Amino acid sequence: MSLFWTLIAILVAVIWVITLIDLFRRHLGAGPTIGWLVLVIVLPFVGALIYWIVRKPSTGEVQQYVDVEREMRHEEQRPMPPAP
């Protein structure tokens, strides 16, 4: 049972670190960043979970999704090469 709890602790720590990295990369402004930082530090797992549920994608992320979707559709519309 100790291995199980060790794996859970590692998973929570990884989620927590990824949340902190994303929080600082987003440039939300001083107030929102400090508020999220306090929540994530005081309640590590619950705060990170709330952050990921409430988080909206940035404009750059939305544009990246649109570009990927457009490229996939363009690839689907290409004619198939002739069979040998």
C-alpha cells in the first residue's frame, strides 16, 4: 500500500508543478496571478484542480488549435496518390 500512496504523492506533485509553471507563463496580471498562486499553494491539489477547470485557453492557444484543425482538413482534401 505504501507504493500506491507514493505514486499518488508523485502525481499530485507533478500536477502542482505543472500548474505553477502554467500560472506564471500565462501573464494574467499581478492580482489574478497572486490570487491563483495563494490558492494553489494553500490547497495544492484542490487549488490546481480548480485552476484547470476554470482556466480558459489563451488567444495563442486557440489560434494554434485552429491552425492544426485547418492543416488536418487540408491534408484530408489532398488527392490520394495513384496505386502502384
